[in-house]
Amino acid sequence: MKDERHSLPPHQHQYSYKHSSRLFLFKLFNSTVFYVLLLLLSYLLGYLSAVTRPIVQQLPTRPIVQQLPTRPIVQQLPSSQSSATTKAIFQSLPTQLDNLHVTTVCAKQLPSELVRETILDKVYDGTSPFINFPPAHVATLLRGKSIKGWGSNGAVFEHLVKKMKPKVIIEVGTFLGASALHMAQLTHKLGLDSVILCIDDFRGWPGFRDRFKFIKMVNGDVLLLYQFMQNVVAMNATETVLPVPFSSGSGLQKLCEWGVLGDMIEIDAGHDFNSAWADINRAYRILRPGGVIFGHDYFSAADNRGVRRAVNLFGQLNGLKIQTDGQHWVIYS
Ligand SMILES: C[S@@+](CC[C@H](N)C(=O)[O-])C[C@H]1O[C@@H](n2cnc3c(N)ncnc32)[C@H](O)[C@@H]1O
């Protein structure tokens, strides 16, 4: 049979082609498949535009610090865990000591009878700072004796000195020497040949001279160290008490490097959390085994944000019992 399409004239061929294309488009626009395809295509375009967006737009807009847990890690531990387990967990983590960038191992303990001499060598070129004291340029600016402190004669000092019979006492935060000189008196009374190292930058704190106006200043150098030394001279304690005039961080670090360990360490420098926390952690490393570390202001107004919080956290992380004696906290190693 003859195919009719092949027998059509050329113009009718063209007409038939156009007609069938329109028909095809009409059917296409009216079919469900077309709309499904359109939908898929729009999804595809959306996906492609998302993955090609610059990376910076995908970064979180809030600073990372806001995403850190607000509660200290220690609170997330199950309460049933024993202190030994807690201690083991924290020792296996990058610990608070790592965060403070302090070395964890101190030099071998120096015999206590070498401690004074070692400090004289390392800090004072081998000569006692009390020789030829006071220097002429400050002599007239000092009071013969002016000793003021805070809880510096508390019963805790006598309790601990009697109990520990310390050969080496380290005080972190000395000011005019009230607590250091009180401890010197107690050790003398017991006939102990103790050395008391006083770590303090002897700068006080901003504005402290509003309350202690008698402490003079020479060219911006506040005479706190000199007045403290004058008090030591007045109390006849120059063979016992020795200033270590550095910041608590560097002073404690050096004692650790030199192997100077304390039988008793008193913490009474900065009272904000960070200062107390750093001082306690650094000082504990130079506490001889069986020694005692203690400090003032466990119950002061800002204690839960400062000293007490640091002490409690330290005790908790290290599985140590905290005792109190008046306003003081006490931890035995
Ligand atoms: C509260 S007073 C010490 C009082 C003293 N223990 C007493 O009972 O008389 C605090 C002392 O800590 C010192 N101090 C504070 N922060 C210090 C730091 N980071 N390094 C060294 N000394 C610091 C101050 O200079 C000040 O003399």
C-alpha cells in the first residue's frame, strides 16, 4: 500500500510538521510528568546554588566561646563517682595545670637548711638584703614600725605552726608582713629554726595608698617593700623572714625549679578567682608531701566568686578535703 505522507506536496509537509510540534507542546504542558520534571529541576538548581556558596557564609555567626558549656565540667560528672575516679579522670585529661602552662614536675627537694642560702644566692647575689638597710634615700621616708594586716593573727597560724613544726614556710601575699611576722614569732617561741619566704611584688594594688597614706612613693616606686623590710628589722626577724619580691606566678615557678618546697604555704595574694586559682595550683606543686596549704578569706563577701570558689574547685578536682579554721581554709596534702 502506498504511504500517503510521502505523496503530499512539500508545503503540506511543512504544515503537518508545525502542527505536530504544537500538538506535542500542548500535550507536554498539560501532562503531570512535565510538572514533576520542573519541580525536580528547581530542587536541583537550589541544591547546586547552596553547595557553591562561599564557605565563609557557612561559618557560625556567634563566637565559638558562646557555644562552650557554661557549667564547669566537674558538675557534669555523675555524683556517684568516687573522688579517686574523679581524680583519675582529670589526671588523664589536659588538666588545669596544662591550661596554666606550668610544669608539673619540680626539682628534687632542697634540704631545708639550704633554702635561705639558695634564695640569697639566686635573688640577692649572695648578700642579705638587710645589710646596710635602710638605704639613705628612703631612710627618712619609712616608719620605724607599721604593721597592719587582715586576720593576720588568727588562731590558725598557731594551730598549724604547733602541729607542723615547719622548717620552711612560704607566704604568697605579704604586704607589710603582719602574718609573716606573726608566724616568725610563733616559730621563735617554739624554738624552731624556720625560714619564712615572702612572695609579693610589693606593689599592693591600685589605690591601696588611699588607705595606707604613710607608705611613700619615690619616682613611682611605692615603698612597700622597704616598709615591710623595716618592719622585719624592727621585729628582729631578719634571719627568719626573707622577701622574694616577684609576682606570685614567677616566684612560685622559680621555687619549683630550685627545689624549694614548703612545709606550710599560705595563700593571701590576689583574691579574685583567677589569681587564687593560679596561686593555689602553683603553690600546691611546691608543698612537700605531708605539708599544709592554707589561706585567708574563705568567707569574705566575694568569696563564692573568688577565693572559696577556687579552693572548692581545687579540692574537688584533686580529691582533697577542705577544712576551715576561722576565716581560713586549710588543705593537708
Ligand atoms: C591581702 S595582702 C596580704 C596580707 C598579708 N598576708 C597579711 O596578713 O598581712 C595581699 C598582698 O598580695 C600582693 N599581691 C597581689 N597580687 C599579687 C601577685 N600576683 N603577685 C605578687 N603579689 C601579689 C599585694 O602586693 C599585697 O601585698
